[in-house]
Amino acid sequence: MSNPYDVAVIGLGAMGSAAVSFLAARGVRVIGFEAASPAHGLGSSHGDSRLIRLGYFEDPSYVPLLHRAYENWRGLETRLRERILNITGVLQIGKPDSKIITGTRASCNMHNLSCDELSAAQMRKRFSVFGLEDDEIALLDPQGGWLKPEAAIWGYLRLAAADGAALHLGEKVNEITPDDNGVNISAGGQKYRANRVIVATGSWISQLVPALNAIANPIRQVVAWYRPANGFACDPLRMPAFLRDDGDNCSAPFGFGVFAA
């Protein structure tokens, strides 16, 4: 069987939709599969907003990738003529020796990023909506903010289709079989052939890549929306996006002020 596609992308969420769009823009013969509808409610990128930060506490190695990501988000906005990335600043809150604070400071110091340190007393004056403990501080990343993930997914898919990508929506991939010359893909009762495959199925990835079964562990993220008693106080200018270290290694609550999604 000949290889009609250079690359197959399985899963068209935030990662997959971007991959298929960038490949199509380069003239690559690419096919994309999405088992459900784009931006569906069970996906990792469901909802109106996602946090983005330049001072990444997880590891300073992410920062160069984030610089490139910011460029790509602005490039997407230019092509779509639509706002995707909203800069409000991000407050990263915790005790001075907490993982989020020490990690953020390390990234900012290594890459010479802007970062304002605020004591609990300073926070009460500048961002009074936040209730910090006396022994907590906040680091303000002025270049942080939030993204519109569902708008980004739909936008990337529109661009991918315009650039010639074959998009199979509502078609679940059941099996991937590699050989010496490429991969065979079984989906929707049909067989497809590609030189390479990108698997971006999020929490379902171990179903198609069993080798990841022991290490790809989905984590449930609980999202809640609250109507503020004082919308003025929760305006993004007074309540930037935030991330708080609560001392639990498994969670770091984050959130956003009032905005028009």
C-alpha cells in the first residue's frame, strides 16, 4: 500500500489542531482524526479559558518554548483576526519557600524576566480581592494571562482545512499499526496509510499507545464559576489571573477575574 499522507494526527484538541494546522501550512500532506466534535466537553481543552505564564515554575527549560508559544498565539490571532491571548498578568501566590514561588523566581532569574514581588501587606493595598496569609507573598508575572482554548481549536482547524488538510471529525481511530515504512491506521471501518503519526488524544492516549499505560495517568480538573458580589473588584485590572500554592503536590488552584469570553 502506498502512503497517501505524510503525517496523520490523531486527536484534534489544542495540541492536535495546532499540529495539523502548522503541517498543512507547510504543504505537508496531513490527515487529522477527531473521535468526537472539536472542543467537546470531555477534552483537556474544554471551556472558556486557560492560564498562560511566561515565568514557568515547573522548570526554567520551558521559558524558551513559551517565548515561541507567545509568538505563535499572536500569529494565530493575525490569521484569524480574532483575540485568543489576553494579557492580564498572573499572580503566583504562596509561602516564600513553596514550589510555585521558588520555581517562578528561578525561571525569572535565569531568563531575566520581569517579576514583581509583593508582600501580603502590599497585596492588600494593590489587589485587595486576594486574601493572603501574613507569611505568604505573590510574584506578579506581567506577561501572563489567559487563552481562549475552544476558539483556538476551531481557528486552527479552519486554517488547516483552508491549507488543504483532510479532517475526519467524529471518526474514532481504533488501531495504529506501525511497520518499517510507515503506519497503518484503522478508523471508522476504513484503513489509512501515513509515513508518520502524531497521537494527541489526551487522557485516551494509552488506548492507542499501550506502552504509556503505566505513566499516562489522567487527572480530573474541577472547574467552577462564581458570580462575584462585587464585579468592580473582580475586574481583571484589579484581579489578575492567579495561581496559588496550597501545599498539595497534586493541585495548584488557579483562576481568573471577570471577563467577556
